Amino acid sequence: MRYLLSVIHDETDLATPEEMAAIDEFNSRLVAEGHWVFAGGLGYPDTATTVDNRNGAALVSDGPYLESKEYLAGIWIIEAPDLDVALELATEGSKACNRKVEVRPLLDG
């Protein structure tokens, strides 16, 4: 099953060189153990654009869809046999990047 690991951050600083090294090591482990699907960091919330076309007329606005102190800083998409393994990997990923990580299963479709 695939899981989305969302990296949650509440500061405006980028990862330190030590955090980047730990993230690279964690990513290498994900690849070596067959869990890797995709990963990437995201730009700051002020670089976001939100599009809402639910009513047939697109409304485009600068900024994130939700104003909050915390924001989505990056993601991993992993393959894991079950939630327990996904949570173990998220725990290690959280330590590597020094940020909170939310785990959610991706729906089949």
C-alpha cells in the first residue's frame, strides 16, 4: 500500500546542512529497502496559488488555501506493507528532517 508522509513545519528556515544529510541518508534507505516512490520539498506558502473552480468560474488567489502557522514543507510517497511499517518509517523521517510528519494512506483508484 502507498502512504503519503507530509512534512509539517512551523518556521521560515530551510533545513540545516545536518538535516539535509540526514534526509539524504533516509531517502537512500527508502530506496534500498524498496519503500521509495517519490519525495520532494515544497516552496514556502507565500509562493502558492490557490484555484477554486467549483462553481464553473475559476477563482485564482495568491497564497495557500489555508492560513496557518504550520505549513506543508515537503512530502514522501512510500510503499509499505501496512500502517505499522509506514509509521515506523515516518518516525525515522521525522527524526531525519527534524519536523512533524503526518501519515495518510493513498486511496486506490
